[in-house]
Amino acid sequence: MANINLRRIGRRLKKAREAKHLTQEEVAELVDKSAAHIGLIERGERAPSLATFMDMTSVLEVTADAILCDVLLEKN
């Protein structure tokens, strides 16, 4: 199984949210999650489910590939 850099994903989602001038609370309401859950995702402490990820990219009007580019970590 691939190692994924969750922090990088979180940072990009946060940057997209901030570019839309949305708070975590507003995004949470739009994707039917708690603000705490959005915070965990943005800090890279939790991986979003595929459904939540797709909902977030839709709300933030950003493509999945823009968020996921170069997030795979090499195994040593």
C-alpha cells in the first residue's frame, strides 16, 4: 500500500479554502461534516474518505489532481 503525505493534501485543501474566503465551519456545513473534522484533514491528521474528498474539491472548485499531485511518499 502506498504511503500518502496527508499534510501536503491538507495544506492544499486549506489553501484552496482560504482562496475562496471560506472558514472551516462554512466548508464543514457544505460537506456535512464537523469543523473539527475539516481541521483534522487540513492538518494532515486524518485522511478524508473519498466521498468527503470529492465533496471538498467540488465546494472549493479545485481539481483532485491539483490536490493529489506528488503526495505519494517513497518507501525506503
